[in-house]
Amino acid sequence: MTARLNSAQPYVLALFRIVIGLLFFCHGASKLFGVLGGADGQGATVSAGTWPGWYAAVIELVGGALVMLGLGTRVAAFIASGAMAYAYFKVHQPGALWPIQNGGEAAALYCWAMFLLIFTGSGALGLDRLFAKRSTTAEKPAGERSPVTA
């Protein structure tokens, strides 16, 4: 059973990355474009350039898209995790100690989910792996490349 679960690990990690990235992207899109309920639940957007809301929304939109696609996953997850740590400790935590009390559950969960992706990478289905394979193939001399067989 363990061997079977271990063989599925890269694909489950990819699914985790895609779902977390999509949800993070949706948070940014709602704040920047007023979709999916908007920043206030009624279609509002955050004002351009306002600190920290607009910058957080840009990080959520761009970081979520990159994580979802598996492109620059570790760097995007590092920035996103830091942004969510900032959101938790500067915005939510002063209101109360526990996330359930201060409304910071999403920030805490995204922070730790993105932190995990820093160390695991994109998984099986990320664009990172596609580009890594292309770059290593391009770097090999012609004599060292294995022939393509049908």
C-alpha cells in the first residue's frame, strides 16, 4: 500500500499545487477586478497602489497563477508565503491571538501551504519540469543525447 501511495505522490502534490494556486489566484482577482464577490463581497475593488491591500492582491493574482501553472513555483510560493505571514501578523493577529478569533485562518493556511511548496516544488505536472527537461536536453552535446524511438 505504501509503495502505491508513494508512486502517486508527485501527482497528488501537483493537484495540491494547482488547487492552492487557483484559490490564491481567485483571491487576487476578486480584490483587483471585483469578480467573485469582490473585495467586500459586493463587487468592490481595492484602490490601486494602496498599502497593503493592492500589493497583496497583485501578489495573490500573479503568485497564484504561477503556482497554479507550476512556473517558478518555489520563488512564487516564497513570496506568497511571506505576504500571507505579513497579512496574518500585521492585519489579523493584533485583533486576537488565535486565527479562529481574528479572521486570519485563510492567511495562516495559505502561508503554510505556500511554505510547503517552497520545499516540494511543482510536482509532476508543473511547467518548471518541462522547461528543466528542455534546458538539460539543449545543454547536452549531440553525441550524448539518446535517440528518439517510436
